[in-house]
Amino acid sequence: AAAFVLKIENEFFQSYGIALAVCGILRLRQYIKLTSSEENIRKQEIAESDERNIAIANKARSWAFYFYAMAAGICVIILEIMGMEEIALGVAMSICALIGFYWISYLIIRKKM
């Protein structure tokens, strides 16, 4: 049984590693394309400093934070019901860490503004 669990874990982490590598390669390709010409660099600088784009990005981050916190909270409840206390604890700790990072960053940003 232990060998089966290790095989599943290895497959999971291997696929996770491959996905991260693919994302890294795609981001590198995107960076090279963006920095290949002055026109692309100028367009990117305008897009990054545009107030509408900044507001959209902030709203998207806010929704992602809220969605993760709610989905992870539901997962904690489901995992506890299923008797998977260790995994539930890990998910709960990730929620706590995320909220902790939020409050720390909030306090730092509030002092700067």
C-alpha cells in the first residue's frame, strides 16, 4: 500500500513540476516577445500604468483571494468530514498564512500611503 501511495505522490509532483516548467517557458517566451521591440515595450508600459488596468488587476486579485479563501474553507470542512485531518490542517494553515500575509501587506501599504 505504501508503494502505491508513493507512486501516486511521485506522479502528482512530476506532473506539477512539468506544468510549472511549461508555465515558465511560456512566460519566458512572452517576455522575449514583449522586449523584442521598442513599440512593444512602450505599449506594455502604457498598459501597466493605465489606471483602468490597475483597477481591473486589483479587483481580479481581490476576487482570487476571496474565492481561494472560500473554496479552501469548504475543502477543510469536507476533508474533516472525510476523516482526512492532516490534509485539512494543511489547507487551513494555508488560509491562515494567506490572511496573515494580507494583513501584513495591508499594514505596510497603509503606512506608505
